[in-house]
Amino acid sequence: MINQTPAAESGEPSPFRTTCWTDVLSAARKDTYGEAAFSRLYQDYWMPVYRYVLRRGYAHAQAEEITQEFFVALLTKDRLAHLEREGGRFRSFLLTAMKNFLANLWEKQSAMKRGGDATILSLDASDSREANQCAGEQAASEALYDREWAMLVLERVSAALEDEYARTHKKTLFITLREKIQGDRTGESYADLASKLQMSEGAIKVAMHRMRARFGEILRNEISRTVHSQAEVQEEIRYLLRVVSQ
């Protein structure tokens, strides 16, 4: 079992070595590589899944326990073998998997209630919420899941880029310019930033261009880990940026 719940900021980003699909399959291995693969999945994607469970009506402690059990269930291939990779997107795969997991959990609890008094988790709050939840509320919950997923990806990309700049002793440059990476026109002007960093305005603009280009490269690397084919990368990036801007 897992001993620690990940924080919202999970430290340094995972290396872009494998796809999420590879991690799912590798996590079932009973060796160090399998443990590392499982750890990447759990640390990287725990938060949006956990928050989705919260929105389904569970208390915090229940949501944490359910989310942990869900990720452990990913190790059991036959439990998830029937799930389709919708559009090849890992975020959709995880959401579909969790909805199925919750449905199975509810059915199991209902069967236990019919057969005796023993319980594993109290699902009363979920029972009433599930019965009364309209399609609009469900869609809103899934839209929030996508937005949280998108924010998580962008935070991880930003952390990776900051780490690169720190290794080349340019962390101050990154911190000063990072608010403009995604084209933010508010805040300080390039002239003010140049004065602050004791650089020319032209040099600041060149540095900003390079930072944005590198951010885009890391973003494509990260997104490529979460889709089934390279053809889906750009489409997923456009969707990610659209949900963040809403």
C-alpha cells in the first residue's frame, strides 16, 4: 500500500522517458522498475482523480482511500482490460477507469448491504448524490477534471523548464520572465524587465523567444506521454490550452 498522499506540488517533474501507457503496463512488474513506474503514475495524476472523487460526494478521507485503491487496481490488468482508451488520451482513460471503479464499488457495497451488516466504506453520501445528480452536474464535474489535468500538465512543464534554467544559473531570468511565457501582455513591460535584469530590451525579447520555444518543446514531450499517437499531440495541446483559458 501507499504510505503518503502526494501534495499539490510534487517536487521535481518526472523525466520524459516513457509514455503513461508504458507506465500502466510496467507498474504490474514485481521489481524496482515496476515500483518506479507506479510511483510516477501515482504522483503525477493523483490530484485530478482525487478531486473528481470529491466532487462525486465523498468526504476527504473516503476520497483519499478510494483514489489510492483505484491506482492500486491499475496493477491488476484484468480489472481494467475491458476499458477502452478513448481517443488514445490518458486523461480520458483515467476518468473512464475511475467512473467504472466507482460504479463497481457502489454495486459491491449495495450487495453487501443486502447480504449483511458488514461494510468496507460508507457510501451513503454517494448513494444520494448519484441518485439526484443531473447530466449537467456530471458534465461540469468532468470539465473541472479536464481543467485540473491541464493545469497539472502546465505546472509540471513549468517546473521542468525552471529546473533547466536553474542548472545553467539562469533561474533569476526564468522567474522574472515566466509570467509572459504564454503570451501574457499584462504586468511589466519589456523595457522595465530589461532594466531590472540589467539587459537590453532586445536581449530580453530574444531570451523570451527562446524560453517560449523551449516551453513548447517540453509541453509537446509531456503531452506525447499522455496520448496514444503523435498525431494526437497538437490536438491535445490545443484542447489543454482552451480549457485553461475558460
